[in-house]
Amino acid sequence: MANKFYITTAIPYVNAAPHVGHALEFVQADTIARVHRLLGDDTRLLSGGDENALKNVQAAEKAGVPVQEFIDKNSALFEDLAKKLNVQFDVFQKGSDKEHHYVASQKLWKLCEHDIYKKSYEGLYCIGCEQYYTKDELNENGECFEHPGKKLELVKEENYFFKLSRYQDTLMKLITEDTIRLVPETKKNEMLAFLKGPLQDISISRSNQRAKNWGVPVPGDDTQRMYVWFDALNIYQSGIGFGWDEKQYNKWWPADVHVIGKGITRFHAIYWPAFLLSAGLSLPKTILVHGYFTVDGQKMSKTVGNIVDPNTLIEKYGAESLRYYFLRELPTFADGDFSERRFKELYNSDLANGLGNLIARVAKLAGATTWPILDVTYEDIFKGTYKKSIEEFHLHDSLSIIWETIKTTDQYINDKKPWTLSGEELKKILTPAIENIRSIAIQLQPFLPETAKKILKQYQGPIITSEPPMFPRIV
């Protein structure tokens, strides 16, 4: 019986079109999911649309479009981007889905009711984060660290609160013992440091007036809507049957890996487990926290005007080359810079001159000779440092290992000079190179699935010599 593997991306806000940071996370999660599919695990990859945020309502008002119409259009852009990048989402769960998500979120609320109470509150609210902050959590200008330059709103209203403080010691123990595994270690230490301070109860609802009557209604109180971070996190459950298909839910939950950006670590490592503990539900096993893209050395910002549209890059350079750049250039847990200049450099050196050139030159040398079909599975190749790097989520290191094989195979061809040979001598020299190329293709499958498929098609039987360049050089 196959092992179960359930992985999720963060649930992106759909107040605007996706940017290159969303594409990065989609590709990272898809690569991990593909590894497990290739190993024979019963795998499910979920994403969705965080559609109940106040910022979505404000963006729709600004655009002069009904909220539902606005979020439907933007959510579709995220799904479309995933398809263009050959990202295989098994589920894309919308937050506005009344049949599944509303039902699931109201069930979660009811399970947590013993930890929920109502009170009046006044605080500083960041609309970008959809979160209240205390003054000591802000920068020297009194701004949120995630959204510098944006003034916080002073909000006073009556809300429902969740007794987060009740779970402080439990969360400390769970994270310390890696029951909830936080990677990298720096994020684990960051959350443990946060838990050493007094944990404050959190507001988990908004008045209808402030929410503009948008979002999941609070059960038993038609004057309030759920706070977006209570309902959006529950998409991880609502998308797999929680509250509406218990058999499916019990099969997939808990999540094996949540893939998220570093700016929302607290929501996933503190708030989300606390809600689940309160509800008596199982906890996610691993939270993988990746870094951010800067653009030419600057943080992506609408104000600066440096938001990178991944669709434009896909149209210019193709999805496979973009997947390669994301996974090779940016270490999984670090911030990295996106620059089109660097993209072209890496494309030409690694894809055009490296992989593409090796595939073409060996195919030409092999001619129309029939070579034995390689009877190797991904499981056979999944070993050593390649296996370890993937298991530790160092995806860039896995690609480095593959590219070392490309370089050594290329050097082998240069040293042996097979173009000076023929017959059995030629076959003897080319056989190790062809075996390496087939192994390279198999190891590439989770990262560059279409490229791997083309190489295997070209090299599995009679080697095809007349294929067009896999990665034509770009200038």
C-alpha cells in the first residue's frame, strides 16, 4: 500500500495578479510533490485562493467591481499561472466556496468555542498582513516590518477572541521537540523566542460593518465575520473534506508539509496549531519556510514599480527555464535576487551550453545505433547526496548534483574524443555517457518534467539525432 503524502502551498491573497514570488513557491511545492509521486506515494498538492481578506474587498471597491467577480477573476489567474508552470495542483480550494469552505470553517469555529470569548478591543491594524500589532512589534517609524511605508490603522471594535495564551507551553514543547518540525532551524528558534514572551489572545472576527459583509459568518452571531487568518488557514482542511467528506479528510489529514513564505511563519507555527489543538485535531508535521525574492537588489513593491510578472517571463523564455532558475538560483531557505540579466546568464551557461549541448552532441555521435532501453526507476536513482538534499528540502543542491554529472560527462566526451572512433570502439566509449544522460533525465523529472520527458524519449531506444535545440541560446 502506497504511503500518503499531503503537501500545501500558502494560500495567496487574490487582491492582485500573481507575481514571481508566488511562482517560486508553486514550483518548490510542485517539485517536492513530484518526488513523492515518482516514489509511488499517494500524493496530494493543494493550493487555493485567500478570498475573504479585507484587502480583497478594498481592491474590488477600488476597481469598481463586485467582490465575487473580482476574486473569481484573480483566483483564476493563480490557477492559470500554475498550469503554465506545469505545476500539478490536485486541489485549488476557494475561500468563497460556501458549500465546502464555509461549512468547514464554521465547524472549526464550533470545535474551538470553548476557547472563544467576546470583548471590545482597540489596536493598530496592518491591512497588508491582516493583523493587529503592538507598538513593540513595529519598526522605528511605527510601521509593520513586512509593509514599511504603510500607515497602520487604529481600529476599535467588539470582536471574538481566541485564548491563544492557553496554548503557550504546549506550543513551546511541540516546536522544541519537533512534533511540529520547522525548517530551517532559524525559523524554529525564531518561533521559540516569540513563545518566551507572554502570548496574547488574538481577535478572530471582524464586525460586518468593517468586513463589508464579506467572509464566513460567525456561527450564532450574524453581526460578525470570521477573521481571515482563522478561515484561510482552514483551507488546508476544507479542501480535503473537513466538514463535508470525513472519509477523504481522514485519509489526507494531517498535512505532511506546509510550504510558506517567511512573513507568515507565526500564523502557521503558532496560531494554526493552537486552533487545531483547541479543536482536538491532528497537527501538521512539517512547516517549510522559504525566503523571498528581491528584484535587482530591491524588495518587490508596487510603490517602487518592480513587481515581476511571471507570465511575461514564461512567454519569453518558457516554463522549464523559469523553473530551473527558481530552483537553482535561490537556496530554499534564503532570500535571493531576481534579475533578468542573471536569468539569461544561468540559462545560457547551464541549460543551453550545459545540458542542451551535452544532449545534442552525444545524440549526434550515437547516430542511429540502437541502445538498450534503460530499465531504471526513480526509486533506483533516489539515493546518496541527491536523496539527502531533497529530503532536507535543499532543492538547489539537488540540481547542483545533477549538473556535476552533466559537467563530468561532458569532460569525459572531451577526453575520450569519440568522434575519432567508430564501430564497437565508439559504442564502448559512448555507453557510459548515454547511461549518465538517462540517469540525469530520471533525476531531473521532479524539477524539469517536460525536459526530462524529452530526453528520455530521445534516448530510450534508437537515439534520435535530429531534435531541435532543447534550449536555444538567448541574447
